[in-house]
Amino acid sequence: MTWTLPGPATYESVIRNSVFRASAAPVEDEAAAMAFFRDVAVLDATHNCWAFKTGQRFRCSDDGEPGGTAGRPILSAIEGQDFDNVMIVVTRWYGGVQLGAGGLVRAYGGAASACLREAERIERIETVPLRFHCPFSSYAMVESKIENWRASRTECEFDAEGAWMTLAVPVEEAESITDWLRDLTRGQMDIARLN
């Protein structure tokens, strides 16, 4: 099972006089991750280290800390708790005491891990869009099934005969939902799997 965040989350800790503030948010892609970074990075802080993961895409930054002591531990916290589509920025205000490489890894990774542990989480369901024309005679029946399918309606445009609908349906359910829709209209419904 993979998780994501329903909204932003924060966590703050103080380690040997340095303050570490983890800010996390759900993101759909790298552009959204970098937009979140620009929103939460503190310009007068000592470091703004970060990592994000969206599907197979991930990146991280140590922002001037010794290589591998900040961004990578933040990314490990994301992967270690089975999160996806998440960006975490850990902002550090230096407190005058050197932590050493091991101490930095524990501080950055620990702040990111605690932030995710304490945040509300929701199951991340991989979806695929299905587009089809639904006649008025079947519309109410389809509408009543959407929630049970764990699907969401992303588009609905009415015409004289019914509605053009696009549903984001769970990948593992796409085939059975497609079969159900075809059975409903005795094979008359053309269903396009987008992407």
C-alpha cells in the first residue's frame, strides 16, 4: 500500500541548539514540488534541504550540507514509510554546535520521518482515465457506482442523448469497470482508456 498526504504538514525539533523544521506537502509532479519549495524555503535560514518522490521520479538536495547528509536521508524517510507524491523541505537554523555527518543524517532524516509519522495520511490509489458516452437512461446508475469504485469524475459534458464522462478509476479495477459499463448498455458503449 502506498500513502500520500491530504494536505501540508509540519514538524519541528531542536538538536544541539540547531532548529530543524520539516514542511511536507502532496505534489503531483516536479513543478509542484519546486513551487512548494519556493513557498516554504526560508531565505535567512542556514540550509533548506529537500527531497520529493512522484512515481518513478525523485530528486533531493543537500543545500550546502556535506554530500549525502540531508537530501538523501529525507528521501529515505519518504520511501521508508511508503509515501509517494510527496515533497519535504527541512529548514535548518544553525545553533553553533557541529553535528558531524552521522548527526546530520539523523537530524534531517529524523525530522522528515517524524513529520510523515505525525501527519494525516491517505492511501494513494493509482488511477487511469476512462472516457465514454453515457446515455441518460444509464446515467443515474453510473453515478451511483462511482464512490464504490473508488473512482472520481474528472469531466462530465451533457449533450442531447446523455453525457460524455471521464472517470479516474483505480488501475486494478479498470477492466472490471469497463466490462460493467459495456454490460450496462449491452455492448453499445464505447469506452476509451486515456494515457
